Amino acid sequence: MAEWVARLFRQGRSEMLAMLVALAAVVPPPLGLCVEVEPLGRGPQGTVVGVAIQVAPEDLTRAGKRLRVALALLHHGAAVDAGDAVVDLQPDGSAIVYRDWPVGEGELRLQVTSLDGPARGGWSGQVVVPAMERRFEPAAGSAPDAVALAPSVPAAGAVRFKPPGRSGGIEGLELEVEAPAATDRVEFYRDGELLFQRRRRPWTVAVALGTAARKTTVKAVAYAADGSFLGEDAIVLNAAGNRLPVEILLGPEAAGGRGRQVTVSVGGATRLAEVVLRADDRAIARWTECPCVVSVPAATMAAAKVLSADATNLDGLRGEAVKVLGTAGYQEAVQVAVVELPVTVVDGEGKLVTGLSRDAFKVFEDGIEVPLDAFARTSELPLALGILVDTSGSMLPVFADVRGAVAGFATHLLRPGDRYFLMTFSFEPQMQVEWNGDPQGLAGALGRVTPDGGTSLYDAVVRALEQFRGRRGRSALVLLSDGDDTTSRTAWSAALRYAKTARVPVFTIGYGISKLEFVVRKQLDDLAGATGAQVFYAAKKGGDLEAVYRRIDEELRAQYLLAYRSPSTRGPDTFRTVRVEVAGRGLTARTIAGYYPAE
């Protein structure tokens, strides 16, 4: 008996060893990494360091050409800096990430993940960051994150508004601009419309502010005698007192495609602490004084989805501005004169309620009731529908079902007079069908698409919502994705903020997402909830999607469209809450949680 047990144990041990050997063959070994931290000079907060990463020569093929680097610096177990970045590997397998770290000893933890395959690796070790007297000066041609860690020199001879005698008020106000010696004329714009053109010094303009103090933006653009662009600046009058007014101005493209001049205009710039300009989430310029003018390379402008600027002054006030970039150079944020609310009403059992009249609704902005300017039942209005489909590599096994489901939109959702577009995304968003009124265009639209690559979900949400710019009436975006974001340049917070600005209902469909993927589910829930839509979760089989699309169709046909003019005088960076009440026992109105007014 004992001999039989021993033989069985030896046999089991052999099988276990074989399993471990097989498992080791399946799971690739980690990438070999060498990491060095080099102090480069005094930075805005501490010491600028270059984190040099070297992939082992034998692992270069597995690493691919691009890595996502996630790092954290810990002091006494607490993170003092954390972030990630996507880097392009040099031919020798090296890359550098620039950071501004506090002085002292700490532990660096670093993880890298290939964007071209499953390879990954990690490194950790102790680092010492010394204090530096010499200010960090990036070399010519340095990466944008290196350039951003050195304060830029205020632009000499730039176009600049002189501080006015008062910051706004009512009635008239004269403004004067400093401009380069070569200036032949200055054009002044008020809230985007040409106000005056002056052809001789002094470069002044009179602005009539009216009898009520309202936010007004005045822009000055200087030109030489040959018509060439020299520079521009902006000033915000009657701005909110608790925020710094910030504007991002983009000049025309430089000759030869060398890039564009970007000006960050900050009100109250005489007591600035810091101004930071970012392309997506990467800082590309930093100032401690204005004028804040920088020439941004064409490659940076082409790659970026969003430009943002943050400013702080010595009194602790902050301000920010965001500009979404488009294929035609850039696109301003959606202008908000009238606020349109898509509203869905349900009873106590969750059933959709139709047939209500205008008098059944009350709208409140920031807790104050506002009168309705317009009311419509959306079944009477044409639909502008966006369809956004995840085509990352993980969708490949089920993509035949997805093709069929998307083709089903032609019969389930679209009616005569409706218009739609179809966009897909993996590493980059791609427009498959431009705005179109022919439902048959959807039938084979995904036939030429093969799922591959990462998931740039946040980038795609922004790009898709851009397509609704300038469109009024009934609109909706349907998003289908099977996972969280892996390759976006846009931050989740920026994408969610833009969705709140666009005010288009985003119906999100989580495709095959586990109940344990809490972060992914919360983001999809937040996106749908903030825009007055719903989130659905479907298993990875096509039959589940038909019921989802029918529910979306019912929601869209049962919506009401309410419109009102916002009475708010709060700053453009302040979120405005919206609440809709509906008369009737047990009835509930669902709409957007609020919005950010576009500037």
C-alpha cells in the first residue's frame, strides 16, 4: 500500500512539473530593462530628471516600436509623483521620460507595456534626487515634455493688450494694444465678430459694453503691410471674479508647414504664478510671465486631440481653457446661446411615457426655474444619429455579429429624414460613413474593416461628439465597446467634460464586460448618466444586441426636446446643473445632469 501511494505521488509530481513547464512556455518572460535616473537641472517644483529606459537587445523584437511607461516615485511609502506616457523606442531600444521630482531619496517603480504586442516588463529601485542650482534648459529639438519643464521666456515684441483702467462694467471702454513695429493694421473682434480695423497708431478701439455687465471677449490681430500675420491677443471683460479668464488663440499655419503660433491670453497677468500649455495630457510650454506665445511644431499639432491651458496667480486664483483640435486646423467649442435638453419620462415601473404637453414640464438651472422657449415631441423631429464602434483586436472573434447589429440600425432606428454617421476606432478614430441620409449605406459599411490594435476610447468619444457641432434638434450617439481605454491621448476627465459641453445623449453598450470590471463599468455609467442616456451590458453574442437596439429606438422616439435660454452669468468653467420636473404621480424625468457652457 505504501509503495502504491509513493508511486502515485511520483506520478503526480511529474505531471505537475510538466504543467509548469508548459505554462512557462505560454507566458512570455518579462522584458529585460535597465533604468537610470539623471538629474538635469532645477525645475518648477524640484529637480528635472531624465528617466532613461533601455530594453535588453535580445528583447527588442518583442518590445516593438512603442511602449506605454507607467511610473511612480514614492517617499516613505507615499506616492509623490505618478503618471504614464507613450514613448517611441529608438533603434537601440532606448527612451527617455522627463519628470519634475521633489528633492530627496525615494523608490521608483516602473512598468512598461508594448503597444505592438503582449510583452511587458518592470523595474524598481532606490533613487536619489539632488537639489540643483542651475535651471533646467532643454537642448534644441528636445521632446515636448522636456521643453515644458523649463519656463518659456516671455515673447518680446508680441501683440498685447495694455491693462485697461477697469475690468469691464457698463457703457464704453477704450482698449489699447501694443504691437510690433512692423504692424500695418490691427483688426479687433468682439465675441468672434469683426468690430473695427485700425491702420495707424495708437492701436486703440472703443468697446460699447451696454447697460448690463456681460462677459465680452475682445481679440486683436496684427498684420504687416504684406498681409502676413504678426500676432494676436485677447482680453475678457466682465469676467467672473473667482476665476482667471484664459483664452487659447491659434494663429495661421506657418509657411512650409512648420507649425502654428499659439498664444495663451490670461487676464490679470501681472501677478502670474504659472501658465502651462498642454497638448492632450503632455505639457508643451510653461511661463511665469506673459506674453505667453509659443511656436508649436506641425507634428505636435497633427498628433494632438486637445490643447488646454491652466493659469494660476499669486493670489491663488485659477483659470483654464480647452480647445479641441480638428482636421481643418482646430475647432472652437460648441457655442451655447440656447440650451436644448433631451428628456425621457418614465413611470414608477420604468415604462416610457409619451403624449405629455409642454405645461407638464418645469426646468431648473442651478436651482432656478427658467421659462421654456421651445417644446417638441421628438417623434416629430428628424434624428441625427452617430454610431461609434470599437474595432480593436479583442473584437475580432465576435465582429461578424457586430457587423450584423450595425446593419440593423438601418431598419431599427432610421426613418425617412434621419441622418447618421458611422465611426470606428482602435488606435485612432476612423470615419467610415460621413453624415448620410441613405440607410442602405450602413449595410456593408463594416465589411472592409478588420479589428486590430488598441482601444482609444476617450479619443473616439471626443471625435464622434465633434461631428454634432452646429446641429440642433434631436441627436444621439450610440457607443459600442468591449473594454477600457488603452491607447488614448485624451484623459478620461477631458472626454467626460467635453461630453457635458456637447450635450448629446451617449447611449453606451458595454459588450462582454465582466461584472468585476468596476472601473470600466463606472466610466460607461458616468458617460451615459451625464448626458441623459442609458448604459446597457450585452454578452458576447449577437442575439443580446437586438433587444438593446430596440430599447434605444424606443427611448429616442419617446424623448421630448425642451429648449431655454440660460440666465446664468457664471464663468464658462463653472458646471451648470440642470433638473427637470414633470407633473404626474410617479413620473420621473431623465435628462443631462448639467453642462459646461462653451466659450
